[in-house]
Amino acid sequence: MKFIRFSDLCAQGLVKGRRVFIRADLNVPQDDAGNITEDTRIRASIPCIQMALDAGAAVMVTSHLGRPTEGAFKPEDSLAPVAKRLGELMQREVPLKSDWVDGVQVQPGELVLLENCRINTGEKKNDEALARKMAALCDIFVHDAFGTAHRAEASTYGIAQFATTACAGPLLAAEMDAISKALANPKRPLVAIVAGSKVSTKLTILKALASKVDQLIVGGGIANTFMLANGLPIGKSLAERELLDEARAVMEAMKARGAEVPVPTDVVTAKSFSAEAPATVKAAADVADDDLILDIGPQTAKKLAAQLMAAGTIVWNGPVGVFEFDAFEGGTKAIAEAIAASSAFSIAGGGDTLAAIAKYGIEQDVGYISTGGGAFLEVLEGKTLPAFEVLQRRSEA
């Protein structure tokens, strides 16, 4: 994937004295009093900001926060808490600028935070006049917000079209590199784990991956639907009976390529969805009418772990069981540990997946952990993200 890297511009001395506009992802959770409850995204944005300052740039940073109404500023939409926290982390004053679209005063070596970009009228619809005004504020536009890479908005796409130079910051560049390594030029075998409660929400992903991967591991409610499509009983487990033909089509597409969708041979069941419910391991063919399947069984987990250990590349999106309940975490834990121990390049994304990675402490053993939920899923669907497209095009201009 060809694009201009901000780090290269800095190394070449092309940033000194320039006005740099960084689109970061500072959309952090807050409590009812407006206090930031988790600041990972702010911390993650600092390397790019510091890189610009160290290179001698005049630095402007903006982000969205929450879901404000365009053209109607409300105090709860303000990036003021973000400016405060950013200042604390960087040990410097970070002024917050409102009404910035028509001009910003900032000198080389200075850093300013521009108020919530989604308040600007025309932001979400990528209004050209707004995008041109943003582009006029800077010499260099830096996209460093992968979480918004799937959205073509004025501060993510339009500005990249019209800025003198448009490039990827270190966070976005790392995502682009990892995605390219995992999907565009994977080391084989390529194994994908796609799990979740519903086939319908992941159907386009399953179809897209069926033409690329060597093994497609399904889990959660998705696996139940595939089991049903294979003629296995699933009791009262969550499944989508109207999508059985779609599930069979995915299996046939994989089979035609000499690949497979491994269906569980054993499962862990309970009579109710509860952390306290007694867990029973049984063969997949022996699931009773009143059973709920809440995890894959140890035999299936062992088989899948062996496949992951032999993989060249692993893409992971979703836990394979109700790992939040200790009695039903065996499958997800086995998969997490196999990914950690495998020599394969692994890329993982999605909120539940990140929670599982954190629970089993394997953060350092996953090749790349993607921070953008919706953007990561769209990449798996085979879509070209707007941010990737425009930055590639601008690198060729």
C-alpha cells in the first residue's frame, strides 16, 4: 500500500516551520460529570503530535467527540476535558480554539487543539467548501485516526483532497501496514476467526474472507448457525435459521478452494444463560432440545489451536464463546493462547476481541491490535477505506 508517511517528511526536514493539521481520534469515554474515564486514545495520539513538535511545526489537532449536532455547540460536546488531559500528559499548555475554520493563530513549536470538528456544519457530508477551508489552514494534513478511516468526512477525506500535502500519521500508517501484511500479502496458511452472536452482522465479512483464507473459523452464535446448516442439533441456542443457505454457500465456496470451515465436534452447554449455570461438555451431535451452546468443547479447541499454531497469518475478530463467564471461557482462552504461542503474524480487532486479549494478558504476543472497530470490520469485508484510497491517490499526485 503506497502512501506518504508523516515520519518520512519529518526525517527529511520537510516539516520545520510548516503548519501541520493532525486529525486524531480523541473520542474518549466520559462520565456524567464530563470526566474522562479512559484515556487510551489520547495517549495513542501523542507520538504523532510530539513528532510534529519535535520537527519544528506549528501544530493544530482536532477530533470528534460524541455525537454533536452540526452547527449547534453544547458544552458537553466540548474537547475541553481532552485539552486538559492532553496538557497533563504532555506537560504543557494546550489551548483550545473555537470557531477555527476561518483561521487559526499558531506558531512553530506551538500546539493548539481545535474544538470538536463534528460541530462544523457540513462535516459529516464532506462539504467541499468546508474541506477547502480546513485545507487552507495547513501546509501538511496528517490523518492519524484509523477509527474514522471508513468515513468520508470533511476532516478525514475532504481536507486530504485539497491540502498541499496529505499523509498518514504513525497510528494510521501502522494500521495500513498491518492490514496489508495480513490481507494483501499474507504468509500462508491464512486463518481467519470470525465470531459473534449473529451471522447477519458478519455475513459480508464471511463471504469476502471465503475467497481469501485457507481456514475460516466461526464461533459464538455464528457457529451455531453453521452447525445447524450441517445438520447438527443446537437445542435452544441462538441461531439464524433464515440464513442457513447463506452459511452453506460460504462452506461450499471454501470447499471449492480446498479450504474449510471447521464445524465444532464438541461443545459446552448449559440450561440457562448464566455465569452460575452448570457447564456440560458433550459431543456436537448430542445437544439436547433444552441446551444452550455457550462455548466450543475442549476437543474442538485443541483442533483449532493446532491449526492456529501451523498458520502463517491469523486474523481474529470475536471470541468463540461466552468468555466473560469462567465456565464458558475455555475455547476463547485456548484460541488466545494458541495465537500468542504461534509464530504467525496476527492481527486482531473488535471490542470483544480486545477484551479477551486483555483478559488473557497476550497484548505483547499479538502481531497487531487494531484500534478501529467499524473500520477494521469494513477492511475484512473487502472494502477500500476512504482514508486509504485518498492517501494512496495523493501519494501518486
